[in-house]
Amino acid sequence: MSDKPSDNDLEKGNPFDLLGLDPRMSPRELTEVLRQRAERALPEERAQLQGLWRKLTLKESERIKFALLAHPRGSRQGAQKLDALREKVPPFLSRKKLEPLTPTALDALVSPSDAAQRELPIAPPANFPTSQDHD
Amino acid sequence: MKIWTQHHAALLDALRAERYIPPLYRRLSRERYEADDEEWRRLSDWPSLLRKEAGWKVIEPVLEQPDAWPAAWHQATEAGWTTTAEHHHALLFGRLADRFIADEEYEHALWSWTESWRAWKAVLSTDYMRQLLSDVAPLDEDEDEEARARISESHDAILLELLDHRIQARVHTLRVCLSLDDEARSVEVIDRRGLRFGWNALLLLGEQLREIDEARDPNGTLRRIRRQSNSAREQVATEVIARFERMIEAVDLADAPSSEVLLPFEWIAEVFDIIGYTEYAVTTAVTKAVEICWRMRKMGREDRTDDLPKILQLITPFNKDLFRRLEAGTSFGHNSKCADFLVFQGEPLTDHDARLEIFERAVQISPGHRNASMLLSYEHLQVTRAALGRAKLMLATMRHIPGNTKHEQTLKEAYDALAMARHHYPPNERIPDYQEQLEAEAARLGVDLSKWEERTTSENDEDKEP
């Protein structure tokens, strides 16, 4: 059985959904985002991006239709693949403080090969230098 | 250094999407479909949003339990979704409905269709939608009030047009199921399942949007959608009736085989049995049936074929519905056609009680209907004749038996039936004969008929009291 295609097409080929973009973006914002993507895209992808950009920006009524039939977005970043997102995440840095190192006699049993290391005291000096000594 | 960046949030959303979209999509598609890449892209923000909703506590524990669905979903819906979530649902269920329709899984299609409109109902005419429209197409602050109102109206019109597409898609489906899209195509093959789905989809939409007042729907969007769904059904029903009329006009009663004569009636009977009777349908079907019955009688086709009783049988549900409408006062102006139909139905009956009942109904719905009144008058004369026949077997001496009133009761029965025969059709030429027989029996059995006449007269007078 055939069905009337119009709204189906609007939903299926919805540029907002295809690009994972926030439907609330203005034409200017859309142009900027798509321009940035196009710069990084392969030639064939660039042509596709241009086509979608045209769909979104040529006619305001069309953009409104696409926006109303697009899934709401939590952020303006757009949906991206997991791997791409993982790469963007900076390495994890823990703020947890490490236990202070306190050398003991046991440490002396493992003799460091480095001569400089060997000169290190095996226990803290009895009298730490005061701040005045540094000055 | 900033520890939690927007990339972290996006990654978390994506991980949640990976975890929750497959089971959610599978459950909501009634275990029929898996989410493909496109669906993943569309729904990527949805799970993170759902996790913050009241309904999540209901569905999350049963995500991997197909048997708990769709009950769990309905329960979660009762707990309430935010409008943003409902916007996701309106779109998702709309796509699922389209997919089910394409696969002819109409039961699931109807569920998805209903869920989609339930969600749209929760979204439309809300601050969320107004805000979305205002974000998507901000009104120019420099424009005057009138221009801003005009632009706002045009935005509403765009929204309405989008939703109307879904209604028109159902109309299109219905037209295909009924072969209305192609005049040259025979109507013999009806896609019954598709027809039932398409019709019920529009019917349920109308029901869902019933009793919405202005406060709930200040822009009137929901009420306009309801009107569109109702008029879409009317449009299809009207097209069916128009096609039915054209089919009848094309039939040549002189030569056409029975199959050709009966086809329009078989078709309309089947269609409206599925979609339910409308006033226009019942009045047209009954009128056309009566017209064609008269023509068949005049042309002698009634004697050559058994088309007439078959047409009556096919259209009986329509006439029953018309009778109910006329009786309830929800329809008027077709009383005589309804009575005509009952007369055609009653004529071939041989059982007196059945004939009496059907002609009484005809006269009840169309008082003074000539044929129905005449036939009813004759049925009452049958009662008179039977009573007189019993009276004639009684001995004249019975009247002297103390306490015996049987002869009087029998004559009263004959008297009343004769009065009814006269009441319904005074020109009935058999009445004087039965009147004569009644008087003769009354004289023989010593019963004074005048006492009943007085009573009847006084009863009639009482009836006339305001």
C-alpha cells in the first residue's frame, strides 16, 4: 500500500536530525557550524553538507518545518559518534593527594645503581632547614 | 583546569544512548524493530532526558522485560513526561506508526499512532511549543503588533499544515483501500484491514482531542486538528457514497446480471459495516435501495430474479440505523423512505405477527404512510377474522352461563381489531364486510357493541385533552 510521502520525507531527510543539530539554531549559526564542518569534510561529504545547508537556509518556512519535526537537542553541540567524543575528552587528572613518601631502612636493601641516588639519606635529617636558612 | 567539560557531558549522553536506545526502541516498537543508525542520531539526547523524568523509575527496572510492555510505558506516561520528552515521543511514535503501516501491522500501527497524537496533544498549545517557535523563528522586535501577530499566525499555520499531513496520509490510505483513488478500478476488492485501521486512526484522533476548551488550547491548534480529522472522515464517507451513487446510475436494470445490480449494495454494506454508519450514508443507501426496488417492481425484475430481497437484506442495517435516528430525533425528513423500506421488507413475510410488527414500525416512523397503513389495516382485519371465526364456533346459549364472559371477550377482540383496521386505513374495502359479520355475531351472542363505541369515543376525547 502506498502512503502520502510529504511529512515522511520531512522527518526522514530532516537535516537537523541528520546532522544532529539543535533545531533552535538561527540560519547564521547553522551556516557557521556547517561551514566549519565542510572545511574538515571530504569532497563528497562537502557536497552533501552544502545540500543540507541549502535545505535549511533557503526558505524560512522549510526551516521551521524541519525544526518542528526534529528531535529536541540537549545542547548545541550536536550528536557525534562515541569515538569522536572520546577523543575530545581531555585525559583524566586525579586531584587525590598521594601518600607522602617516607624512605625506610628497607629501601636501602634495594641498592640503586645510580651513584647520585646512593648519596641520598636513608632517613630524613634530624633538623630540617628552616625557612630562614633558605633565605 | 576545568575537569567536567561539555565534551564529557556529550560523551556521557552518548554512552547512555548506547546503553538505553536499543532496549527502549525494541520495547516501544513492540519487539518488531531495532534502532538503526538514523534512529540513533535522532534519539541520541533522549535517554539522558528520560533519566530525569518521573516515568523513568517505572520503565528503567523493566527495560529488559518485554512482557512488562506496553503496560509499563502507559504507567510511566501516567506519571507524566515533560513536554520536551513528549516532543521526542510524538516524533518517534509517528515514525513507528508509519513503519507499522508499511508492514501492515495495523494493531501496532494504531497503538503508535495513538501514542504519537497523545504526545502531540501534550506538546501543542504549550509554553514549550510557543518558546520553540519563538526560538526557531524569532519575531522581529521592530515590527508593529499587527505584523507580529500575522507572522505568529503564519507559524501556527505551518505547524498545523505539518500535522494535517499526517491526517491527509490516512485519507490517502483510506482512498487506496477503497479503490477511490482510481475510478476505473473495481471496488470489489476492499483492503478491509487497512480500511479499518485508517478509519479508526482518524476516529481515535477525534476522540483524543474531544472536549478541549479555549483555556487549554488558546491558539485553537488542537481543536483545528480535531475538526480536520472529523472532516477527513466525512470526506471519505462522502466519496464512498458518491461512488455508490455513480455505480447505481451505471446499472441497466433491464439487462444487467444480478452480480452487477448487487455490487454497489454489497460494497456499501461492507464499507459501512467497517467504518460505522453516518446519517448521510444511511439516508442515501435506504433511498437508493427503495428507488431501485420500485424500479425492479415496475420492470418485472422482481419476479424474474431474487435481487430485491438480497438488496433489502444488504441494506437492512442501514434502515435499522435510520429508524433509530428518526426515533431519537437526531435525523428527520426521511421517514417515508424508512417506512417504504419496511413495507418492502414486510410484504413477503408470511407470519402474521412479524408482518404486524414491521408494518406497525413503518406507521410509527411515518404516521399516515399510505402503503404501511393499508397493510397494517389488513393485518388488523386478520385479527378480526380470527376472532370472529372463534366467535362463530360459540353457542348462543353460552351467554346464559353465569360468569361466562368468553364470548364477550372474543367479540371485543374482533371489535378492537376492526377499529384499528379502520383507524389506520378507513378506505379499506373489506371493513364493511367484517363490520357486518361482527354485528351479526354480536346479535347472535347478545352483546351490545354500542357500549364499546361510547367508551372508545370517550377515550378518544380524553386523548384530546391538553
